[in-house]
Amino acid sequence: MTEQTGSAPILEVRDVVRSFDGLVAVDGASFTIERGTITALIGPNGAGKSTLFNVVTGFNPAEHGAVRFRGKAITGLPPHRISGLGLARTFQLTKVFNAMSVLDNLLVSAPDHPGEHLVNSFLRAPRVRRQERLIGDRARALLDTFSLADKHDEYAGELSGGQRKLLELARILMLGPDMVLLDEPMSGVNPTLGRQLLDHIHRLRKEEGTTFLFVEHDMDVVMQNADSVIVMAEGKVIARGLPEEIRRDPAVLEAYLGSASRRRKGSDG
Amino acid sequence: MSSFILSLLSPAVLSLDFWISVVLLVGIAGIFSLGIQLNAGSSGLLNVGHVGFMAIGAYTMAILVVDLGVNLWLAILAGIAVAVLTSLLIGLPSLRLRHDYFAIATIAFAEVVRLFAQNARGLTGGNQGKSGYDGAWRAIAEPMSAFFVDLGWTDSHLLPLAIVTWVIYLLTLAGVSYAVRTPWGRVLRAVREDEDAASALGKNVLSYKLQSLAIAAALAAVAGVIFALDIRFLVPEEFLPDFTFLAYAAVILGGLGSYAGVFVGTITIWVLLEVTRFLDLPISSDRIAAIRFILIGLVLIFLSMRKPEGLLGERREMVLRHD
Amino acid sequence: MTVLRSDKRLTDSPSILRGGHQLGPLIFFLLAMAVLVAVLVALRGPLPVAQTTINGLVTGAYFALGAAGLTLVFGILRLINFAHGDLLTFGAYIALATVYLGLPFWVAVIASVLITAATTLGFEAVIWDPLRRRGAGTLQMILTAIGLAFILRHGIQLIAGTNPQTLGVDVVSTFNVGPLTIGQTQAWVLIAGYLVLVLLGVMLRFSLLGKQLRALSDDLDLAEVTGIDSDRLILITQALSGGLAGLAGILFAASVGSITPNVGFFLLISLFSATILGGVGNAYGALVGGIALGLVQEWSTLVLDARWKTAIGFVVLVAMIIIRPTGLLGQKRLVDR
């Protein structure tokens, strides 16, 4: 285990390559993320952002390149191991456990629960029950924070879209990770709810030092919330910097306009 | 109405011995179906090869006792162990696959076991059957039987086995339905609902699926061993995929995911099957058998299409489930 | 229609419109077959190998026809239909009934194909279509298929009984081609079977309908998005699948000699095997897989006792699932991670 000094980046992505069916989705992407920052990952459609997320979190293996988290190489580790190391993620299409109660959704997210080994539930029942009480209290507190308390017994699948987003975030909090990758957290979300989510994100960064990397298309959200912006296009990182710098960067404009003009050509032809 | 139905049945139905044999069979089917509920109901695993584990348990025990002179009780434990090991071997490559591929892999496995039992004649007796393994059981069952005869009950030699079976059944039923309500069971359900989300929360999805499959295999092996002691004569024909399908019918009828449900469903299906065996209709027994299975098929289709939550399941939950 | 989205990999990408089936595994497999033949000839001599190859081609014919039907409806049903084997049995018994009524054999064949196709359309209308519209999950579909299989199989048993019955074709007469002996019925099965297979292959490759069917079976959602009239095509696919199954059943009955209500079910696993070998959803794959499986099964009798013949299919299935679940001609899409 490498010793992490305060100044070392929490996430390092180096020369990652990943293709599907012969098409290269991520073509040598590299960047680092500093602890306690909120970074936005932007880029036109097809830039490889989601694929990159999948590679970093272990859902798709990288063909080339390396990813280090908190100094430890995580390339090639399965998703559950990477999550266990403190790197969590949300999904573009909100994934909650539909046929389970909202409360159960939270309870199952608690890490390192002895009761999740079957033997313990039979042989170490008091310890398991104690943990259940502890996480039960935490879960209920979280439900209050997210105004989901009255829904605790409902099936998660019956929640509204916005409530599901909140639940997904609440689950991440139960997990208590060091870093969270959010895949389009604002998509399909009304402004009030969006404000709520962002408030929670900023609060977490401030109180727990949690690092965030999120994919986002809404430039206003990016400008107002990101410390730093990474721009991807055609599988590569083409720019990195402060939001104001990125906004004026000609390469970034080209990437966005270029793809827009390609689309226009296509519709004329 | 009931007297009309009764008149359709042959008098054999009214005997105590018949009902003891039914109770025994229901107990065996109950232990067997418990595994299906754990797999398909609680874990979302489409294990359609369950009868293969039953056959492995039965035949391993029989071969060890008859060919190697192993003590019956040790052989039973070995049968369960071999079934569990096999489930891990099958599970490792196939549990990562889509649900219907996994289903095919499991049914292929079960048929391989049956074909092996049919063709490895030296080892398994093939279609001629294997017997002679139940000596040690008879040794303790006979005194028990004698005891019941003294009480003036019945001389059915199946009564001791039926009692033992139901003790085991109730214990395993309690154990499994408890396990499903523990934090472990919660992870299992989360894995069923969304594997990616469960992985992202740090759960080792493959490990949980393997555990579910292994426990089910153990249950099937127990059912197989008891079944072997019941019929006293093992033939591969007893381990057709149909038996797994009947368990699914019981699970669906009772309610997918409900352990009270599978209890009720198993009793319903098997009592129906056994009682209708004695329909006193002027047609051949082959055709009566066909009618029984057609009924089961209709029940399956009806439940799947109209009432997937069965008798005791939750409709809302069924609608929301991802499988 | 997103029945199985959660089952596919996170960043799934559509395949068939991209083209580019990998030929590597197929070539490797063909080489392996060639090596196998060489070894068998060395062990047993060319004549037994040639003789079993004929048997293998006969078996391969009905395997291929059955697997083709299975694979074509895979894209529609989103699952590998457990009731398909019983459609073969059904077809065989319809032929039996037609012959029993005194009609000539060729009438029996046509009647069987048409009636099986019509019955399959019936199931589509009454069972599969409602389930699909309701977004039924895999478990529901499989249980329905199993229930349907029960009803088909035991319905046949109810009407026809369990005793083996024959189509009354001549299984004894043979003729010689050089040193080889071919049964008259075998020859007929080979000609009819391969004629249909070739026609099927040609239709799939060159006709518009064929292209649409291939697109549909490979990826229903994508096919719909590209403007294919999926409702009409679904009916055509089901009818075609049923017809092929009926024909396969007759070929089986003719070549094996006698049938019982259970034959289709026991063939089913071999059909699964052929389908998966070729790549589920890939129609050519089913043809290749069926023929290959038939050959390997018959060749196995040169080195193993004949009673292990059907186990070969199962071993191939298990091996494919472990090594390459997408099959020889399939894309790497069907595995969870």
C-alpha cells in the first residue's frame, strides 16, 4: 500500500485505451484529479466519457493504460473491489433496487457489514443485530436529510424519477466513499432537485473532503460548480483547466462545433 | 360435488398408507422446491437443472454404499458435498451469463448427469437400476415401524421416513426463510434486482450467486438421498427435467419469493398430482398421466401470464422485479 | 422494448448494422474439424468415416433446420424457446396422422409444415405477443415456454399414446454409391433437408426479407429503429420457424424410424447446442452449428460406444458456454462483463 501524502492526486488515469467491436471509444486518455475537488468531465456525444467511467470503475477492462486510485493500481480490478477501496459511482440510467424498500436500498449500501456473511447471521447474531441497529439509525437520518423518510417502506421502483436520483445519492452516502463518479447527475432532473443535489455535493466536499468527478452537459452547472474541467473528444482528453479558461479554449469550441457541423453536413447530404 | 369427485377416484385414495406416501413425497418435493425458491425467487437465478443435483446426491450415496462399502450416513454427507462441489464447478463459468444462457447451461448439466447415470452402467446400474444401499436405514426404520404398529397406527414402512423428512423439511424451511431475511439475504435480493448497482456498492456478485446455487444444490441432494431411501431402487428415469419444472410450478403457484408460498404451492401441486394418479376414468393410465401434466402446463402458463405473484406473493413486487 | 437491457453489458453497442462478424473462430473450428477427420481416418480408415459422415449429414440436416428456427425467434422472444423441441414432435405427429388418414407421404409433409407453422402463429398471437407487449421478464417467458412444452408434449401423448409409432417409410432399402451404403430414406432426407437449407441460406443472404429477418433476429430494438415493419416480420419469422421445425421433425422421424411424444424434448438440448455453437441470433450460425454437431455426433460413434452419442451434444454445449458463449459466428455481446 503506497503512502498517500496530502498533495498526491486521488485519481490518476494514464493512457487508457478501450474499444468496442473495432471502434476505439477511449483513445489514450490521461488526467489526474486532486483530493477534495469537484471536477466536471465534458465533451460532445460519443467522446468516450461513459466508457471512461466504466473503465475507471472496473466495469469494462482497459486494453491499455493504467488507473491509480489513492496511489494504488486499480486497473483490471473488478468493480466490487474498486468500490471497496473507496471509489463509488452512479449510473446514467438511475439504478436503484426496484423490488426492495427504500430503507433496504440504504441498508444494503452500508459497507463491511458482518451480517452479509451468512455464517455470521447464525453464529454471531448479536454482533449482526448491533450493526443492523447502527446502520438503521444512519439510514433513517439520511432519509430525513433527503426528505424520503415517509417513503422508507415503499418499493424503490415506485418512487418518482427525482426521488430515485436522491436515493441513489443517499446510497452513495451510506457507502461513505472517498471519491464519487457521477454519470450525468442532472439529466432529467428539475432545477429545484438539481439545486438540492448540488448542495449535497458541496456539503460533502466541505464536511467529508469527498472528491467528485461528474459528467455534465449543462454548461451553467459546470461553470457554477466545478473547480476544474476536463474536456474529452473522440476518446482523448483535449483540454484541462478552470471553467473560464475552458469556455474560451478554441480546441474545445472546435470539438463541439466540429461535431455539430458534421451533424449538419450529414442532414443536408 | 365432493362426493362426485371422490367417486372418480379409486378407493386406494382413501387409505392411510397412500396418504403417508403422499406426505413423504410432499416433504421431498418441499425440500427440493426450497432450493428453487432460493435460486429463482430470492436470487434471480434461473436454475432449471435442479434435478441434476438431486441425482448426484442420490447416486453418489448409492455408489459409495453399494460399491465401496461406505457407511450410509457418511455416504449421505458425501453425496451432499459432491452436489455442492458440482454446483460450484458449474456455477463459476455459467453464472456470469445472461439468464437464459444460464438456464440452458443448467438444464444441459442435469441432462448430462442423467445420461451419465443411464450409460455408465457399471457404476450406476444404468436403466436396470441400483439398489441395496438402504440397509442401514432399514435397520433403524424397522424398530420405528414396529413402534407405530404397537400403537395401533399403521404398518406402512414409509412412516418413519416421512417423519424424518418433515423434520428436515421444516428445519430447512425455517433456516432458509430466516437466511433470506438477514443482511446476507438482502445482498442476494440486491444482486437479483441489479447486478451492476450491487457491484458498484462493493458486493461480490459472483460469490453471492455461487452461495445461493451451492445451498440449493445441497437441498436438492438432501431431497435426492431421501428419495432414494423412499423408492429403494434408483433409475435415471426418476431424474427427468420434469421434476424441476414441477418445482417451478409450485414456486410460482405459491408466489415467487414467498417461503410460505412455496410451502403451500408444493403441497398443492403434489397432492393434486398424486391424487389424480388414481382417477378412475375409462382411459389408459398413460393418458391420465398426460392429462395431469397438461393441467400443470396450463397452470404454469396461466400464472405466468395472468397472476405471476401466485397465491401469496406480492403483486407490486412482481411487477417491479427485473426478471 | 427494453426487456433485457439490464442484462447486457453497460455500454453495449449494436452489432449487425456494423457488420464485421469475426471469422477467426469459425476458421479455427473448421480446421479443428479437418484435423478430427484426419485423425479418425487414421484410426478407423476412410470407409467408416465416410459412412458415419453420411449419417452425420442426415442428423445435421434436421439439427440445422431445428436450430435455424430456434435462432430466428430468439431475437423476437429474447429467449431460447424451450418449447421448440416439441414443435418438431408436433410436426412429426401431424405427418403421422396424415399418413394414417391414408394420404400420400408428400401430402403429409406439406400438411405438417403448414399446420406446424399455423400453430406457431397461434401461439404467437395468443401467448408471445401479449407477453412481449407487457414487457415480461426472462423468468416469465421461460416458465411460459415450459408450460407450453408440457401442453404440447402431453397433448400429443394424450391423443397418440406413448407407444413408438412409425411414419411407415422404408428404412430398410439401401443402395450403393461406390463402397458406401446409403439408405433410400436417408437419401431422401438428405436431398430434401439440404435443398431447404440451401434455399433458406440463399433467401437469408440475398433477399430483402432475408436481410430483414437477420436484422430482426440479431437485435429487435435496432431493427425496429431502422424502420423495419416488425409486426409483419415477427409473424413471418414465427411461421418460418414453425415450418422449419415441422420439417425437421419429419426428417427426424423418417431417418430414425419411430417416434414417441418425448423425442422433441430430448432433441431440444442438441438444438440448443447447435444454436449456441453457431451463435444465437445468427441464422447462418445455426445452419453451420447444426451440421457440425450432427457430424461430430456421428463421428463419435467411431471411437465411443453409440449410446454416448447424444451426450456429445451436451458436452459441446457446456464447452461452448464456458469457452465462447457467443458462438462461432456471434459477436461478443451476450455475456455479462
